[in-house]
Amino acid sequence: MRRYEDGYATIAATALMSSLSLVAIGYTNLSLIKSRQVDAAAQSILNEIALESWLLTHVTELAERREPVAETGVWHQARSPSLNVEYLISDEYNKLNLRSGDIDDISNVVRKVLPQAQARAALDAVKKLQSGRAEEVQSFKDVFENSLSSAQHQCLTDELTLLYAQRSLSEGEGESYIRDGSIGRIQARTMDTTVPRSLSIVVLFTGDQSDPFWILDWQSVPTSNVAECRDHAGT
């Protein structure tokens, strides 16, 4: 082989090895990305299972009167074996009912929280519900088409309900326990995790020792970085 041909061969071999190295690096990076995605998905499932476990334990303690009712409308912190949890309890008793409440009052709440187009669609659904023309409606996602962020869901459920409670959750001021026939909504979310989860459940406390509570609604709520209700009126 001539010298210049030997040089070309060396350059070609070097280029080929560089290309193979780039391909190998690319496959390694892709493998790492997929591995991280799998790890994140697995962690998300584990976080949700841990949050569900904490939530059911807390509801059981409330129903069996082993734990007093925390102040409603305020976020509280708690610790599960594997998670730090934030939770909020709201009382369905005095909320504005979507099935029978004044449409102007409902409109004021909805337009305060949702952008104009989304609010208009939601109010159309409420009017249809009140007229009896709507199909079976069991939860907020049936009215709001499951399009709410965690913050929007919290803001709306703070003031609106689909349920009829017989009485308020507790006796009033100070340490008190769940009252039979009351209905509460409990929102819980994970803290200090890279894969946050948020759940919302509605519970009827029956007072029956053999069957102390019924879960009327259970849903995973989309997580959101928005921490407060924002006034979208006119947008």
C-alpha cells in the first residue's frame, strides 16, 4: 500500500471509530433517559399508593373518632411512613350546591376561578344539570370535563358541591369529632418529592360501627405549581 493510501485508511478508520463512539454514546444516553423515565413512573405509582394508604388510614381514624377533625379550609401537615403529606378538609354542609343553587351565585364562583371560555362551558353544564337534561353526574369531573388544575379544583370545591349533607362535620370551635351524617372532602398531596401526587376524596360518615364511612368520590387530581386561586374574570 502506498503511503498516501495508508494515510487515507487511517483517517477513514478514525472517522469510523468516532462515528461508532457517537452511536454508542447516543444509545447509552437514550438508555439512561428511558431508565429515568421508568424510575419516575415507578416512583409516581409508589407515591400514589403511599398517599392512598395515608388517606384511608386518616379517614378511618376520623370515622372511628380516634382523631379529632382538623380545622377546615386550612392546609395541615402530616407524616406517613414514607411521605410527608399536606391535607385540607372542607365541609360539604354549607357549600353552594351545583344541582340546586342559585345560578348567579354559582357563576360568581366559577368566573372567579376559571378563564372565560372554560367558565362558560362549565356554566352551560351546570344549567343543563339543573334543568334535568344532563346525563348522570356524580363528580366534579363530570361537570368540568376533568380539565381542572389542582389549584382550580381546590378553589371550586372550597365553595361548591354536588352533595346534600345532613349536618356539618363537627360541633364547632375547639377540638371536636366527626358527626354522623356529615360529608367531608379531603384533599391530600405529597410534599418533598420529585414526582408529586394529589388526591381528592369525598366521604360520608355514617355513624354505623360496622360500616363507618362511604367513599362517594375518589380521584387523582392533576398537580399544579399554581398555589392560589387566581381571578380570571374577563380573560
